[in-house]
Amino acid sequence: MAALPPGLLGTLDPTSDRAVFRQIADQLREAIDKGRFAEGAKLPSEAELTDHFGVSRMTVRNALSILQSEGLASAEHGRGVFVRPRPPVRRLASDRFARRHRDQGKSAFTVEAEAAGSRPEVDNLVVREERSTPEISARLGSARKVLARRRRYLLDGKPVEFAASFLPLDIARGTPIAEPNPGPGGIYARLEELGHRLDHFDEEVRARMPAPDEVKTLRLAPGVPVIHLVRTAFDTEGRAVEVCDTVMAADAYVLAYQLPAT
Amino acid sequence: MAALPPGLLGTLDPTSDRAVFRQIADQLREAIDKGRFAEGAKLPSEAELTDHFGVSRMTVRNALSILQSEGLASAEHGRGVFVRPRPPVRRLASDRFARRHRDQGKSAFTVEAEAAGSRPEVDNLVVREERSTPEISARLGSARKVLARRRRYLLDGKPVEFAASFLPLDIARGTPIAEPNPGPGGIYARLEELGHRLDHFDEEVRARMPAPDEVKTLRLAPGVPVIHLVRTAFDTEGRAVEVCDTVMAADAYVLAYQLPAT
DNA sequence: CAGTGGTCTAGACCACTGC
DNA sequence: CAGTGGTCTAGACCACTGT
């Protein structure tokens, strides 16, 4: 095993109050920030770091785990620890549900992804009637059962979000909305054809760390939060006609909104 | 040291492929989710868990660190590991910059916090001229120097966000905007008095794990992401007159927006 | 003071990767 | 196969909390 290139990393300050594993993490973080390790580059192995700093392996592993929890690095078993590359970011514009974006044969996700040069996929498409939850009922009105449409979106094979739409049965049952493929323009186009002209959407945005099942579904690296978005669609009569609950890999998205100054 | 109450936690499955520390984390997570440990309650100590499961201390600590990185628990030195209580959430409405919310003597943050029964504070108020960054210049136009207003917001003594506003010098220099206290209605009211009638705001939302200095400034617990919000204010002539860069503790906020169906 | 978590060591064996 | 990270042990000493 070769020694580290001289000057790549510094030395520890034994007089410092800062824990040794934090000092090591600080040095690696600084080296990453300054570009001495590029995106996707391999960090020194645990063995190299234990040698360089003269500490035990657990101390080094502690330092590396800090970087991972910060989202700066990710470990690959048998290969090494690498600087996390930033995935291409999907920008969600505030006009993404405007009517003019609905007159296509393909879904908005597909159109947009292909325009950006990515390969879009949608899987796990489950459409069925379900019992409503208190959360959904509060937003949708007091429906006991709802039509649920669940799906996961991927770009170039990487899962980026999964979503569940809920609609009142009296609106959706027996319509194309209850079909796996609701047709061009998606369910919003069908809602309007059914007489529910859409007026506006309310959107709530939260961020948090993912639960284990969300890590699995989105194949999230450690240190990547999720954006949790709950959107309610209202028709021109003021009725909530759909609630969409979406969980997105936070490193793959930026949300853009336009606010009125009134 | 007392043994754990029987039935509070289960036993390990030695035939499972799942690592022991993950199994322990799973059990604790399930117990928290099912309410067997309330918000703010103390989890079993490391010693109790090593006894209960018959594993070494590092294994238990590994399990507990998972829960912390998920934001479910936080350790307090000398006291124990506790189920993380959810702080009161501030809801930012999409009309929060509407003109009608500006005709008060106090800042919007102060008014809203007091209405919610919290004690608001603003500190670290730094107002000065700074060199612009490429990021700011791209949004604001090519100003070399800008007026920067930096401050941190606290609720009941807890930091919840810090923000920096940047304004072109040709607009802000020598005006009340360059004063620490810009007066009633804040800088948006002053901008309008100076002839820059506000038209709309563009807002970009991202979520990520905090950098170490952000952890310090917001006193963030492990496993709490930040919401990074960049807002650009435009006047009726289409000029960008302010860029506000805000970093918020994600567990203290929900952002609400209204989208047009056009 | 006893009990708690924070740091660190020096090993061991395993599973995965790539040559 | 050698090199890598993943898991786990059995200790040690320290710093902080509360009584």
C-alpha cells in the first residue's frame, strides 16, 4: 500500500480540544471543498488514513462516516470511499401544471426528461381503491374510500421520486382516471373533461431525513434528505379534487415558485 | 442498573442476514413509531442495551447512531439518548410578502411569531457593503459590490433560520435600507417608497444536509437537514432589486405555495 | 458520587471488488 | 488473489449530568 502524496492532507493538532476523528473529517472536507478531490474521486483508503494519521481504524471510520452523513462522500463496499457526484438536478417550475403543458401525448415527466437528454421511466404503477387516511380526508373532504394512483419515477435508471395521488371515488370511479394509463395530458386533463375545471394547486413543502423504506425505494445514499411535497388540486368551484403526496430525493431537485407581491 | 422492562424490546434473530446493529436500530425505531417511547422520552442507556441484547457497546452505539442520523433520536452527553421532540413548525404562506402584510410597525417575523405565542428574536444583524459573488451577480445583474444585510432569526431562544439579503448599491446606498433598522414594513416597504414597486418574487427551494458552520449557527441536532431558499424580488420594470439567501432548520418549517392552473 | 455518553485502541473475521 | 469497506469484540479513559 502506497503512502499518501505529501501535502495532500495535513497533520493532527494534539493540543486541540477537537476530537481526532473530527480533525480528520475536517481535513478531508477541506480537501474536497478545495477541489483536491474531484467529484467521483476516490478518497484515501482506511488503511492509508490510519497510516498517515497514526490512529486506529475505528477513528478513521468515524471520520469517514461524518463525511457520509454530510452527504459529501459515499462508501462502496470493496471499492473505496468516493466524493459524491452531484446528480443532474430536475427543476420543477411553478407553471408546471399550466394547461398549455397538458396538450401532449406523453406525460409531463417524460417530455421534460427527454428534453433534458435523460431516459425517463415510470414503474410500480398501482391504481386501486383504498381506504382514506385522516390526513387525506382532511384535505379532500370526508371521503371514506379514495382512488389511489401510486408510481415511481426514474431518470437514467436512478429513482428520483415516488408519488401517490388520491381522488374522491365519486369523481374518479369508472373513468379513465381509474385506468393505469389515463391518456394524453394525464389525470388533470381527464378531470377537466369530467367538468372539474382546475383553478389552482396548494403545495406544501417539507424536508427531512428518509425512513428506511424510502431509502430503499429511492436508493438513497447516506446523507441525502428527502423533500416531502403534498399538493392539493382545486377546481373552480373550490372543491379539492386530488391530493398528491410526493417524496423526492433532495439531491435531484430544485423547486421553483413564483410569489405575488399582491 | 435495572434490566429493561420485559416486552419493551424483542430479541435478535441470529439467522438473519441483517447486521446486529441494524436489527437493534429496527427494534428501537419500531418502538418509537408505535409510541412505546414518547417524544422526549429517554431510550434505554447503552449499558442497558448491551445487557439486553448481549452485544458489545460499539454495536449498541452503532444502532443508536443510526436513529440519530435518521433524526429520530438525539444524544445528550451525561444524560442519555432521547426521542427527538418535534419542534413547533413555522408555516410560510405563499402570500407572506403581500403588500397588506407590510403596513405594520413590526417585522413580519415578529408579528407572526407573537401571534403564534412564541418569543421572536433577531440577532447577528450585520449591514455592510460587500463584493458580489457570481451567484448573486447572475441573479441581480452584474453589480460588483452589493449591500448585504445578514441576520439570524430565533423562536423561544432556538435559532430557526439565517438569511442574507443582497441589494444593488445604486438602489440601497444612503437609504434607510442601509440602516440596521430600515423601519416599518422592512426593506420591501422602503424599496417601494424609492420607486421600485414590487411585482413578484422568484423562489428556489433546495434541501440538503448542513455544513458544519450551519450546524453551529442553527444549533442543529444530527439528522436535521436544512432548507435552502433563494428568493429574488422583481420590480414592475422587471429589474431584480433584491436577492435573499436563507438557510432554515428543516424541522422547524413547512413552506406553502399556491400554483396557478393557468 | 454513580450513571451517562464521547473517544480511542488493537485486534478479529467477513463480504465485496477487480485484476 | 490482494485490497477494500462492513461488522463486531473487549477493553480503556475521559467529560458531562444529576444527586
